[in-house]
Amino acid sequence: MVHPVLDEAVALDRTSDNYRFSAAVAEFGMLLRDSSFKDTA
């Protein structure tokens, strides 16, 4: 069975509080580890 997952951009202000919190935690972890994926965080 194959089910494609489509990429739909959603503005950050239209996401849930839980999503924004988890994104902030992930970004903070990248900053702590000086990840090459942190971009301009």
C-alpha cells in the first residue's frame, strides 16, 4: 500500500500551542548542540 504525504506549508501562527512548543524545544536543542541544521536560529 502506498500513500503519498503532501507537503502543505502552514503559517506558524495557524499551528497549535503544542506544535509551537515542540518546535521551540527542538530548536533549542539544536542551539545547545551547535547543530549545522540550526540555520539562523
